Amino acid sequence: MTIEPQLAARAAELFAQSDGLVIAAGAGIGVDSGLPDFRGNEGFWKAYPALGRARMEFTSVASPRTFQEDPALAWGFYGHRLKLYRETVPHEGFALLKAWGEAMDHGCFVFTSNVDGQFQKAGFDPRAIYECHGSIHHLQCLEPCGSKIWPADDFAPEVDADACRLRNEAPRCPDCGGLARPNILMFGDWGWLERRSEMQAARLEAWLEKVRRPLVIELGAGTAIPSVRHFGHAVVQRGGRMVRINPREFAVGSAADVGIAAGALEGLRAIRAAMG
């Protein structure tokens, strides 16, 4: 799709006028790095054929109940994703965002619903990232027996991709020895430990207090799971402006904001070209 030059130019103007960059990212930002987008069961089942054959929906697999009832299946799914995210190279758009943010008076802060750790991998400051749904690179007790959250670095999943089942030993809680799970907010989840994400949220709020002219650049965040959209709108209501890049749901609420109908990388490249 062709991006209108005046839209990219208007977005470039908003960058020049802002003193802090808020990067609000949903699942769509990872598509250009080759990551699957689970919007709807069709995309999910294409990525995980075994679950498609079993007609298991994403909301069913991505739940604590599956860890309780069939740990090998649950860790087959999450282990496969952990391995995939570790191997994925963030696309060029991440470097563009990082450079633009670093050029602003107050730098940038990331708000993302993604659990893949791609911003950290792309070199963003981990202290300037808020992962509102948690991170697959951290673990917690399934129970949970306490409040401990620890890195998943020592866990190397071996997954039978055809069956979507974990072949090796699942990670265990170092305190009680029970089954561990990713520190991710799942569906129907009352056991998620929020402490890590709450600390990230507090750092983001403290940063926002200092920024006078924030610019939200929202990438690949739809309305199906609207966490990212709600956050971006809240920043706009505090006096910020918005650049929204989305192939389908790109409309913005004000003529002062910019909506670009494109994938994340294509949209970011168009803005870079407009910056001259």
C-alpha cells in the first residue's frame, strides 16, 4: 500500500516538536521480524498445526489451567515461543525508534503488550520498558507459593513441534519444587505475579511526569486486545500527540494526530524518508 507523503511529513513534524517518545507496541510490530500474529484462531493454528488439528483455541492453550492439566502441552507451546523469540532478530524499525528516542530531550519509554523481549534484544534500556502482560523470559511458580520471579535463562526447551509437546524436563520453582510457568498474564489467570510489571509501570509514570510534549508512536496495536490503545489514548489526554501505524485500524481521534495505513517497518521507513 502507498503511504501519502504528506502523512509521513506530518508525522516527521510531530517528532521534531516532541521532547519524549512513547513507543506503544502491540503484536503487529513483530510481524516484520517474522514473528506470527495470533489474531484469530486461523493465524494461531497456522503457526501451531497440532493445536489446529485438536481445534484448541489460543485462549484455551494460553491459560494456567493447561499448565495444571497438561504441563507438557502448555510448555510445548510456551517453550516453542521462548526458543523462537530467542532466535528472532529485531527488524530495522527498532533501531529507527531507538535513534529517534535518543535524540529527544527526555529520551524514550516503551509500553508493550508483547512478551517477547524484542525491545531489550534491540538494545533498548530495560529500565525504560513496561511489559504490561509480563515476559516469557521470566518465570514464576504456577501455584504460586510466593512472590519470586526469576529469569528463564537456564531453561532450554526441547519441543516436539509436530505434537506441540515439551520433550525435556519443565522448569521447577526453586522454593517449593513445583511446576514453574512463564511470568505472563494469561487468560483466566488469577495467579500471575504482577510485581515486576508494577515496578516497570511506576518507572514509566515517573518518566511521563517529566515530559511536557510526549509523542506516542503506536505500532501494530489493534482493538481486539486494547491494552496498548488505552494507554496511548491516556497519554494523548495528558497533552500528547499520536502517530498510529496499523495496516487496518489506523484511524486517529484528532486532526492534530497522524494515522498511517501500513505495517510497522514500512511506516517507520516512510517517516525516516520524510525527515530528510
